[in-house]
Amino acid sequence: MTRRSYQRLGEDARRNALLEATLDCLAEDGMAGASVRKIADRAGVSAGLIRHYFSSKDEMVHDAYAYLMGNLTGAAAESAHAASEGPAQALAHFIAANVMRPNLSSRKVSLWATFIGRVRAGARYAEIHRDSYREFLDLLETLIHPVLVQYDRPADPATCHGHAIALNGLIDGLWLEGSLEHGLYDPGRLPRIALSAAEGILRLPDDTLLRAVAP
């Protein structure tokens, strides 16, 4: 992106482009190597423009972490929203989207690992971590509840919350495994594995979620 084209972007798009450039530099150079100058060069802007949006490199990196996590949840939520046929379809598409591209990505899991290593040492990283996972769990609970009601399963808040925690663990594990690209199996299998396991966790009839995403 050239500096001229960048200047034509709206305020939100400019800020997001800077966050994307920050993530690119973090992925390539690590936390220490991703200087404000490198990020500015990557974005095709001046360092002064970066200071217009962020008071410090720390603030920019913190916001990049929140942006990364928000995009991961947002991409899956959009898939669920697009599946408007019913509750099972929405939940199934949400689960499957988390273990498929673009969420399934070696770059994204590498960035996640970079940030997660700082959660215990940095209060702001810990806050972002809590907020992003709370948002993910809340969304899962919202998707789980109508499915349990539809199939006459217990659907009280505590039960839905427990199921959301279990599905979050399932999704996180398969997302990490698939994104590592270790070549032990075809990552294309992961959506079916995730949906089958989710049916077991929620005690749904066999293939309830698998049928919901069938072409």
C-alpha cells in the first residue's frame, strides 16, 4: 500500500491498516524487532502518523492483540450469522469456522503464542485476554442455548456456561493443532472432528451438527 492510497482511507480503516502492519512486523521480527519505524514503513506512512493514533508502541501492540483476537471471533461469528436456517446451523457453522481458514493459520497461532506468553506478566495483556475469551464464551452460550432447547436438553445458564467452556477448549485445541501445519493429518478433517465431538459434549443426536453444515 502506498502512502498516497493510505491517506485516502477513513479513520477506522487507517487504524486497522496500522494494526495489520503491526501484526505483520511482529510475525516477522518478533516483539523486540517490530519497531515503530518498521511498522510505519510496512504501512507506507510516517512515524508521525502512527503517533496520531497511538501514544506509544506498547499501546499499538496491545491494540494489535485485541484486534487479532477480535478478528478471530468475528470471522466465526459472521459464518454463524450467515447460517440463518436455524440454531443448529448457526452453532455448527461457528464451530467449523474456527477450525478452517482463514482462522486456521500458522501466522495467527504464532502471533497468539507471542501474545499469550505475556499475559501473566502484563496487566493490559491479561485484560485483553480475559475480555476476548469472555466475548467468545458469551457468544458460544448464545448459540448453544437454542440448540439445547430445540432438542429438549437442560438449558439453564450454568449448563450453557459449562458447555461453552468445554466447546471453547475443544475449539482451541483443534485450532492450535491444525494451525501448526505439522503434516500428521489433513487439516480438512478438523471441522467434522470438531462437530462430532461437540455433539457428544452437548449430548445431541448423532449428526445433528454435521448435517447442519452439509452442502
